[in-house]
Amino acid sequence: MNYMWETFKMAFYLILVIGFILAIYYFIKKRFNFTTTKELKLIDSLRLFNGETVYLVKVYNDIVMLGGSKEELNFLKSWPISEIDFDLKELEENETAKVDFKEKLKNIIDQNKNISKNKRNQNSGSDQDE
């Protein structure tokens, strides 16, 4: 029995099986790219004090504002894209567009605060009438 020939055959088949596994892995990785998605995209982030950060993330057809620290990540607010008037592609490419977006977002937040205040004032006014 020739041990050299048997060792060569065993190494050949082992390399063949490993190559086949790597080829399948490469094909699956190229065909089904699991690492990137177009449904979830970080638009912008703003660093605050003590390592806290505010993130704007595009999730499907919504813009979501998340607040994060070193220990946790919290949902803050969500807007439909149709409610916010901006061009997402321009925002990704241009720094001045990010500033404009932050201003528009600030205006929307201020409008929501004013609406909430008006509702509270109306509710307190109707309580005083009774």
C-alpha cells in the first residue's frame, strides 16, 4: 500500500471540499447581501454632551429620531417622509443641505410644540368655563 498516494488523494479531496464550501459562501454573499439594506439609512447624527447623540434614521418611508447614550438607545420621534420637505439624495451629498434639514426639522418640532400648547390651553380654558 502506497501511503504517499493515499495522503495525496486525501489532501486533494479535502482541498476540493473546502474550495466548494468557499465558492458557495462567496456566491451566497454576492447574491444575498445581508449586510446592507436600502430600507434603513443613517441620515445624520448630532453629538451632545456626556457621549449622548441624536440620530436621524430613514426607516422605509419614515424619518425616525433616536437618542442614544453609551448604555441605551431611545425612540424620540417619527415623521413620514411626505411630511418633511427635503431631498434625501441632496442631504447625503451636501453639508449645507444637512444644515437646512436641521432647520426644517427644528421648525417642525416647534410647530408640534405650539400645537400641543394650544391644545392644552384650549383644554384648560374649557375646564374653567365649566
